[in-house]
Amino acid sequence: MSFRKRHGIGDLGVGVGFRTKHYPHVLETKPAMDWFEVISENFLVAGGPPRANVERLKDAYPVVPHGVSLSIGGNAPLDDDYLRRLKAFVDWLDPPWVSDHLCWGGAAGLHIHELLPLPHTEAVAAHVVERVKRVQGFLERPFALENVSSYMTFRESTMQEWELLSTIAERADCGILLDCNNVYVSSRNHTIDADAYIDAVPADRVVQIHLAGHTDKGKYLLDTHSDHVCDAVWKLYERAIGRCGAVSTLVEWDDDIPEWDVLSEEAATARRLRASVLSRGASPRPVEVRP
Amino acid sequence: MSPAPPSLVELQTSLMDLLRRDASLSTDADASARAAEIATGNDRLTGVEQVDIYREQYFLRHVGALREDFESLAALLGEDGFDALARAYLSAHPPTSFTLRDLGHALPAFVAERAPWRDDALVADMARLEWAFVDAFDAADATKIELAAIASMPEDAWPLARVRLHPSVQLVEMAHVAEDYRSQARKLLAGEISELPRPEPGPRYIVVFRGSEKLKYIDVDRGAFALLAALRDGHALGDACERAAATAEMTEQTFQEALGGWFQSWTSWGWITALERAG
């Protein structure tokens, strides 16, 4: 099954992450929101309120799962138990795509619960491509890889991060979850050109965009998802929409989570910017169909 | 599937060791040298400092996750005391599950065995109680059966029948009257009270369970607790009753008199999901 044939993935509009603080408001009042993203791992449990809550959410909104534990770049074999539980959840949820990060998160039987960056090398690309193919085939669902924020530069890297991401997406025939905040954080931390990053990512593979806030730690930026989206990231978002067209967009806010109205207004800002860029004539999303 | 490139295995193995170190990498010459071999650094941070960002995040994330699951332990031990416990625990039990939900699974046993925490029974009490809440919260769903279904079983089938408890039912024997300590600890952490009185000595026999999607707990008789434990462990009802009566030091008559009331309560609380006849 070719990814290009899956370009029928629709534009869900602008959504937000489904977080505990907002459960009562969202589930009881069903406020206007285009869609929600859920952290997959939080729902890979036997039963109880987590599954009941996501079931109620699913009845009212489109819901897309986003993982943090796949460790697609890890050297350990893929975790079969994790994949089986993820597939069962995904089959039940029936989302248009599934995503996780271009990173690694453990080795030798240990999980470090961190989105650790990978060296940008041809060998790493080949390693990840093979694993993405296996994951995508196992889940029987379009799979997208997200670029992570990074705070470390590897001596052995031989290419830019966007080259690694693009190479993997093309060879593995998967989608890209383009996180504009992560592009910005990494560009500041490693003094790289964020615009060049956005421009280099294959637009027809971007199925989702992430927006979030970060924290300035003085000598580096930390991806904390604890604040408003900054102006520079909004600009990157406009650039990304200009290139990619109407792509499903998600505002993440995971720490110091504000009241619903604040989060909802952040999503509304994204919606306004997106509409403005698209009204200026951004290309509609290309749909390629093989003869 | 072909193996990972050797350089990637080497790099990740080395980083896993460095990131779990309990002190800044700059304090250890060997660790610093290894980090510098991996990361280039930039005009603001050395390679060692870059790797150290991830090491700090490892402890912040995992100590924070343990603090969320063990709130009353955090209140009991204080900021620094809990931090010391969490770091010792992470060293002995590094995370092996893909989910942080499982991180504290071995903490109750850890504090019961390891000095100095083993010297305070309240620490073990609260660790067991709080982990019971974690396990009850997302245990599998199951449909409860009504008392009438139990009452309809012929009397001669009872001794060999097996009673299935709801997966959320967790049994916690405590040495202190501390089942309310958690709610008091939350008030302390929220600044609503200024002191957390130490609970009186027990014993207490607490059952934690999920009812109507909410976590609940109740203190039960020693005999009831012993019977629930025997049923949970898979003993047939007759055998379970004998074991429970002996454990609770109850006569057969007093045990039998209490049994009907216990089952009435347990079914009303949704603790029983099946009554299976032998054969």
C-alpha cells in the first residue's frame, strides 16, 4: 500500500491535545473544536476511566493518536507487546493516521521516556526506514514521523535533520508530522535556518502540523509545551501552510495547562492564520494518483 | 530484520549509561570524555553540557512521575526526602516499561526492604496504598453480578465454587489507620493545612476498588479481608472460608454468620463478577 495512494487523508482543521484538566469541560459541554489528538500510551490500558473518556471523545470529535514510546530509531528490536496494544487501540479508534517521533527512547531493555535525537547519517536512515515499513505494515494505517526538538549535536552527523527526515519519509513511504515549534527550537539550539528546514520538507508528505510553546533556558530553548506559541513559530506555520496547503493542525499544551478558553483561542489563532494564508492562494494539497 | 548499525548501538548504549547518572557529567572525568566524544557542543554549550540537558530531564521526568503517583509519600518524606527515595529507586529499578504508568510498580517492595525507609512502616503502608490506587484506576472493566445470582446457586455447590473478583479490587493491609492520610497529604501539598498529623497504629484492612468510574476505598473486617485474599488467589469458596476463618481467628459459627452480610455488601459494591460452579 503506497503512501501516495493515501493522500486522500482529509484536512481535519485545527485541533488541540486532549488533556486531563479539560476532560470535564470537553466531555460534558462538547465545545467547538475541529479535532483532538490523544497520547496513545495513556490509553493502552486494560480499562477504567481512560478508555471510557476517549470513547466519549470519539463519539463527538475526530480523534488521532500520537505516540511517544515507539523508539523508531532505537537499536533494540521493536517492542511487540507495545505494537500489539497500539494496533488494538488504533483499530478501535479508526483514525485517518497514526504518528510518533523520529527519535529513540531506550536501549538494552530500558525505556528512558525521552525523545532522544538520532545522528543524521545514511546508516541511521537505512535503519529507521526498515522499521517504519514494518510499523506501517503492522498497523495497516498511514504512519507519520514527527521531527523532535533537540539539544545535542552529534559528531557523526553527515547531513541536516531535514535531509534525514525527508530521506526516511520518501524511502519508507510514510507521512511527516511537521512540528513548527520543534523546527524553531532546534534551529535556535543548533544555529540552523528554520525557513530552509520548512522549505526542504516534502510538502506532499506532511499530513499534520504541530504548534506549541517552549521555554528559553538562556543558553538553549527547551521544548516544554508550557506557553503560547511564539511569533517566530507562527511565522514558520504560515510558511508551512503556504507550502503544504490545508494540513490538519494541532496545538499542544502539556505543562502549566491554561483554562480551556485560552487553549481554544490559541487554536482559533491558528485557524485564522491558516485561513489567511490559504485565501492568499496557497496551493491546495496535491493529490497524486498512480495510473 | 537486520541489526542496527554498530555505531548506533555503541552510541545509544553509551548514552543510556550517561543519562542515568545521578550527578552532573562534568563532575566525572570519564563521563565527560565519553559525552564529548558523542556531542560537538556549540558556541554556548559544550558537548558535555548538551548531553547533561537530557540527563537532567531523565530525573525530572521520572522523579516527577513518581511524585504524582505517590503524593502522600512525598508529603511524608518532604521534598528532599522523596527526591532521595526516587533517585535510589530509579537506580535499583530503571524504567523497563514503555509507559510511565508502570514506573512505580516495585516501589512498595523497595521501601519495605531498603534502609532507611524500611524502618518506618508508614512509608510501606502509603506506598502499597497509593500503588493500589494506580492499579485499580485502569484495571480491566467487568460486569458485576447481583446477589440473586449468587443466592440461586444450590447450597451443595458452594464449597467448590470459585468467586471472581472485579479486576479493580485491590487488598491493602496497613499497620496504621492511614487510609485518609492521602487526602490530608493533598491538603498539605495544596497549602490548605500546615501540618500532617501522623496516623495512629492499626491494623487496617483496606479494599481499594473502582465504582462508577471513581476510585473508592473501605476498611473491612479482618475475616472479610482474609476471605477476599483467598478468593483472589483462586481458592474455591469452601477452602477460602476455612483459610480466612483460621487467619482471622474466628470460629466457624461467627464466620458463617458474617458471610451473608459480606456477600451482600460485596455484590452491592460491584466486587463480584462471576460465581463459577465446579466442573
